[in-house]
Amino acid sequence: MSFSLSESNDTIIALATPQGVGAIAVIRLSGKDAIRLTNEVFFGKNLEKQESHTIHFGTIRDGEKIIDEVLVSLFISPKSFTKENVVEISTHGSSYIINQVIKLFLKKGARPAKPGEFTQRAFLNGQFDLAQAEAVADLIHADSETSHQAALSQMRGGFSSEIQQLREKLIHFASMIELELDFGEEDVEFASRTELQELVERLLRVVEELILSFDLGNVIKNGVPTVIAGKPNAGKSTLLNALLNEEKAIVSDIAGTTRDFIEDEINLGGVIFRFIDTAGLRETTDTIEAIGVSRTQEKMKTASLILYLFDLGDTDLVEINRDVNKLENLGVPFLKIANKIDKGNPELVSELKSKYPDTIFISAGNKENLEGLKAKILELVNLDKFKTGNTIVTNVRHYDSLIKTRDSLLDILRGIDEQITNDFVAMDIRRSLHYLGEITGEITTDDLLANIFSKFCIGK
Ligand code: GDP
């Protein structure tokens, strides 16, 4: 499906800066008449005679009434974000002024922009592909260094160009096979089955890697779900607080005061960790049972990381062994953390050092060795993949298309294996091409577009 500039003939307007009072507000217009409409209400000079990428001082007037002194930036089509004529008006940041200016433009014939409509127009006019457009949304919402980097690299096309290259290779094969079909009975082979198989296997490897990266991408976007597990009074709330550096969890001498799961986030080395405080552990005093408390166990299973905490003054090796076994069966990466080193217990410390040399010794209460703990946390959540600049899929829609691509690629392989006829192989290839195209927006439906861009905020 292709779109043309003519489909977005009307001129849209929206506040581009956040709502509320600020020193300056920027109102943005995009569309064929953006400059002409602005010129009708702008006094200072004739904006229609100015060059692109210039800024002009003047007043915005509603008839005789001056609304504000403003700066107007001009971007003449196609040299703008949307590739249409774009005007950005910097006004003083009062909501009264903003409303008056926008109302004036609506009266002149502009219409309010829908959520994401500027980005949608940019996409429709070929400024970037769909994956990049979606990255714009991610970038706006990115709240940590890593999520920012993932969105930025996607927006700049890292992700899409890889997909596009793969797709082109497959298109080549598809056309070869279609050619064979045209020759029908003659039994010519333009596309070597072995080569096709090799290409599909290569594609599969890349697609599978992208699928795997989704877990990591998800973690980067939403935070690493982390559980602090341990007996009552082990120091879980204290540790959480120490890590959060503020009193968000209730610390108490009395076991059972933290009744509900408290979820909170900390940013360690640019990675968000979403902490789930396992108050459920307090519901029973026996550790083994505690880890078995179903609610806690459910939480622990969904975690990507468990911090298993025990009180050095109140635990023995037998108990720790049992807990470690339980945790190993759970299959979630975990750290063994011995708390309250200030209390001593040299015997258990040396037992631990020989049996579990990876134990981390801390004092949550005295904030001792928290840096060591943080380093171990980061080490366990291996983000090296990301740091090497590999492509990471963070978008559920892309993930979905990748899964469908993988399935249809597997169908191609199966078809080759079972020596099915060309027309069926061609069908499977077309299916793969379709799903790959969905990611970059070469194949779209209006519903899909509406769905994607409605998630943007107005003015974007
Ligand atoms: P939770 O039940 O596991 O959440 O344990 P809390 O965080 O409520 O801590 C229980 C008690 O242990 C509180 O009185 C804390 O002040 C104390 N505590 C926590 N960490 C330390 C520590 O490193 N050293 C000592 N001596 N006490 C600690």
C-alpha cells in the first residue's frame, strides 16, 4: 500500500511543548497552507517570501488585537520533519496565549492534530519507515540511558536496514521461483534449492536472534523485574531502602509490617531494575515454606533476578543449602547475599566462603558493600549484547511479526525438505516477505497505522 502527499492536504496544528505554564511554548503547524495561514495572522513581514529554515520576529494578531509577540520558524516542503510545509511558532508560555493562538488558527482553517499525526505524516511522506516512527515514540518515553540508546539506534534505522536487506534477498528468490512457475512444464531451475535453503537458514538465524533480543529489549524498556527474597527480619526492606536511597518501604523491627508487595525502580548503571518486595515471605516463619508461599513463588518465577538475602546472625548453613536448592530449581538467576556482617558470626562466614565463594557480604543497615552488590547485580543481568551495539527488538508489534516470519521461514524449509511444488514454496516465501514488510511498514493497513500512531501524544 502506498500513500501520497495529497492524502494529508489539510493543515494541522498542535502545541508541541508540554501543557502548563513555561517560559516559552512552541505551537506547530504542518500542511500545504501552514505558511499561508500563519502569514494571515502574523505581522512583521511577509512570511511567504522567506527562505526555508529561517526565524522571524513579529506579532500574532486577531484582527486589531495583538495576542503575543512571537518567533516564527519556517520549514518549507520537503525540507521539514513531515516533509510538508511546517511552521513553529514560539509564543510566551501562558495557557491563555496558547489557546488564543490555536483558536485563531482553527478559525482560519487549520484543524487540531490527532495524536502522533505529525509523525504519521512524516512516515506517510517517506521521512522514515514504521519501525523508525515507532522509535520516535519510544525515544520520547525513554527514561533511562539504555532505553534511550535502544530507541535512538532504532530511530536511526539500525533495526530496519537489517530487516530490509534480508527482505531484498528473499524477494530475489521469490522472483526466481515465480519465473520458474512461468516456465511451467519445462522443468528449468532458476533458483537453486540448495541456495534457497542456505538463505532461509541464514534468515532464520538473524530472525531468531532478533526474537531472543526481545527479552533483553523488554528488560531495557520496562526494567529488570527483581525480587528480594528471604526470611522475615533478614533485612529485605532495609536493603530495598538502602538501594532506593529513600524510605519507600516500611522498615520495622516487627516482622510483618510490610504487608504488600512494593514495587519500585532504581537505575543502576543506566539499567532500570524494578524491585518487587516480597512481603509474602513474612506470612510464614519457616524459610522453606516461605519460598513455597504461592504468591511469592509466582512473583519469583516472573522475576529476572532474585536477591536471596539472609541474616548472618540468624541462619545456619543447613537452612541456606535448602534455600539455595529451592532457588536453583526455580531456574531464575539469583544472588546469595549475607546481610548484617556487622553482627559477626565468623564461623558461618568462613563456611560460606568455602561452600559458596560467590556469596556477597553486606550490611544493609550500615550501607556496607552496597557498591559490590550493585556490581554483581549488573554482572548477572548480562547486558553486554546491548553494549556491543547489536540490534534489539523492543516493540511488541515487531516481535509478533518476527515470530510469524520465523514460522513461515520454517515452512519454506519444510517445503524444500519435503520437495513440495514451486507454487507452494512461492506462497511460503510471499508469507515471509509479508511479515518482514510489516515491521518496516512496506506492508501496512490503515488499522495498523491508526493503532500505532494513536499511542503517540498530541503534538508529536
Ligand atoms: P525484612 O523483614 O527482611 O524486611 O527486614 P527489615 O529490613 O525490616 O530488617 C529487620 C531488622 O534488621 C531491622 O531492625 C533492621 O534495622 C535490621 N537490620 C537490617 N540490616 C541490618 C544490618 O546490616 N545490620 C544490623 N545489625 N541490623 C540490620
